[in-house]
Amino acid sequence: MHSFQAIGRAAVVSAVLAVASVLSACSQAKSPYVFSAVTSEITMDGEAVVDVRLVHEPTGKAVENAVIFETRLDMSPDAMGAMTAPVEAQGSPEPGVYRFKVAPTMEGRWALTLSAKVQGVDETITGTVVVTAR
């Protein structure tokens, strides 16, 4: 009786590990879209602006008219992810480039995380660019 229970437990553990492996592989699929910082350094004097380009990597073309619906600026690159600062979308200064007004509270590396929807693409595009405040 005990051997059947052990076999049953082993089967359940194997099934759970297999499902976890598949889910992990699916979540790690690389998106063909990437955000890249046009502005890599910002100043602490007054209002800082960060320009970010969204590119479809297979074609190398900038993606226009994306809807950026979520933003977050934090100091996670310097192991201070709880330190956040305001971000305000400022439109698009040129096709495929998206501008954000940011207000970092201290010098260091800041991560700007963006989530966007692109017409004709089902999944949400999410990416992070790192800028340095000096």
C-alpha cells in the first residue's frame, strides 16, 4: 500500500514539475519588440526628459502609434526598487520614439519600465530601459 502512495506522490510531483517547466518556457519567449533608451543620461536640474524608441527587431523598424498604458520609474538597477519617482508621458517627438518627463529624487541608475499595446499584436509589450541621473 505504501509503495502505491509513493508512486502516486512521485507521479504528482513529476506532473507539477512538467507543467512548471512548460509555463516557464512560455513566459521566457522573447518578444520581437524591444524598447531602447534614446536618452541614457538625465540631469537632476529641473525636469528631466527620457526618450525611448520601440523597435520591431526582425525588421529593424521603429513602431509608431503604440499605446503606452503603464509606466514605472524606480531605482531597481541600484538595488533600491522601492524607490520610485513620477513619470508623465509627453507624446512622440518623432515616429517610433516616445517621450517621458521624469522626476528622479536622487542620482543613480533608474529603470523606466513600460507596457504598451501595438496594433495587430495580441500580447502586451513590456520592456525596461535604464537611465542614469547625474
